[in-house]
Amino acid sequence: MEGGIKLGGSYRFTGIFGDPVEHSLSPAMHNAAYAALGMERAYLPFHVTPPRLRAALHAIPALGLIGVNLTVPHKERALRMMAHLSDEARTLGAINCVVNRDGVLHGDNTDARGLEADLREAGLDLAGKVAVIIGAGGGAAAALLACIRLGASTIAISNRTVARAQRLRRRFARYAPDSTAITAHGLDRLLGSGLLSSAALVVNATSIGFTAGEFLPLEYTATPGDCLFYDLIYAREPTPFLKPGIALGRRTLDGAGMLANQGALAFALFNKVPPPLGLMRTTLMSALGRA
Ligand code: NDP
């Protein structure tokens, strides 16, 4: 859509509901894909506050929107407002995609598959290995499902509120094979070397790190030299969680690749065509000033 917006009467729309939404890079990613594929479609950001979520969702069929992504703070509440849910959405207890199928709203969630795809692209072999997930919210649930699917032998959840980590462990125990143990801890376990000394992957799934400053106390030096540090948060600069890992020479990735992959999966759900993942990823990286 760059170089002049020409939206004709035949155009159809997708978009994202969030509060705030102006920071979202999804419109750039999806619109670049539409332009490259020559589709008469556009992706719009909608600032939807929590009290207006229900009305905004009702407007999807009324306006003929093809579908929308959901971001903070709507992912969990919107689940209860769907006519149908995918198994993945039920498992995660949250949705990040709403697809309008003949006026009926279907909720789905592409976060776990997006992270799994990014970790596979990074060449991570987690089979039979240990993963540590910091946090116990919706992002942590997606990370937990991705680690289960990647075959981790132990997945340790460390969270400020231990009861929340324990709830997450109980919820996902049924999805894990016998060969995968899920454990729940407080943040203090990030200081002893026990948990970290055999970690192949450490994921930050807390919301700490949008702003500059220090991450939580974590014994980076206890991790093996080939441990991958993955931050679900993405930014122009290395995040506070990743900085000490970079300084130690560890492999680090932020959540930009997860965002690109979950966006590509959503594009396929909305438009029923194969998504141009490479283009969506490079568009995102250039929007982050990292191309
Ligand atoms: P939630 O609000 O559900 O969970 C936040 C988590 O952060 C909780 O575990 C909370 O602990 C923890 N936390 C927050 N502040 C602190 C603090 N000061 N000290 C210790 N722990 C803290 O958020 P989400 O799970 O939805 O999202 C987490 C992050 O993942 C966000 O930054 C989000 O943007 C990112 N994300 C990225 C995606 C991508 O595509 N790259 C997709 C999905 C999420 P407690 O339980 O104790 O409150």
C-alpha cells in the first residue's frame, strides 16, 4: 500500500484489535504480503478498548471483515465470545486470531506454532533436553506447548507468582508425553545453577523488557555454552533479558521471528493462500530497523 492508498470498492479487510495498537507491526507485515500477491485486501489497526471488545467482535460479520488478530489485552477474554474454537485455542486458553466464516466467528491461536516454527528455523534440537520458561501467562503457555512439541525432556516454569506456575503445569500435564516432565518454581531457582546448568533453552515469557533496565536476577554463567536465550519480546535493540547472554557469547533470539511466523500462519487462516513468510519476516525486520 506504500506510494498511495488505492482502496477500491472490491477491497476486503483484515486487521488487528488491541489497546494500545499503534505500536503493532502486523499491518506492515500483512499489507506487504497483500501487495506482493496482488490481492485486493488490506490489514487495518483498530484501537479497541476492553469495554468495546464485544461490540467490536460483533462488528466483524456486520462489516464483512475476513478476520482479525487480537493482541493485548483481549486474547483471553475474547475466547468466551467465539462461536467456535480450535483445539489449539482451547488448549492455550486464549485466541490471537478470529476468522469470520460466513458470519460465524472462529477463534484460533497461532502463537505456539509461531514460536515452534521459529525455534525449528533456528535449528534448535530440544529433543530429550531441558527448557526453562520464565513467566506463567499466555506467552508462557504458548512456549510450554512449543517445548512439549519439540520433545523437551524437562520443562521448568519459573514465575514470580509460584501458584500461577503450578496452575500452568497442571493444565498442560495432560498434553505432555510420559517422556516430558513439567516442573513449577519461583524466580529464586534462576539463581542456583541446578536448573540452568543443563538448559538447552531459556525463554523469557514475562512482560519485563519493553523498557530499558535490568532483567531479573539470573545466573547466565551457569548455562551451557550452546544454550539458546529466547525473548518473546522483540525490539529494535537487544532486550534486557538478552543483553547478558550476548555479552557471554550465548546464542540469542528475540520474538520477532515468532511474530513473523504467527503472522504468516494467521495470513493463511484469513486468506486461504500460502503466506509469503520470507517477505513478511523481512518487512518486520526492516520496520524494526534491523534489515
Ligand atoms: P501476561 O500478562 O499473561 O504474563 C506476564 C508474565 O510476566 C507473568 O508471568 C508475570 O508474573 C510476569 N511479570 C510481569 N512483571 C513482572 C515483574 N516485575 N517481575 C517478575 N515477573 C513479572 O503476559 P503474556 O504472557 O501475554 O505476554 C508476555 C510477553 O510475551 C509480553 O511481553 C508479550 O508481548 C510477549 N509475547 C510475544 C509474542 C510474539 O509473537 N513475539 C506473542 C505473545 C506474547 P506474575 O504471574 O507473577 O504476575
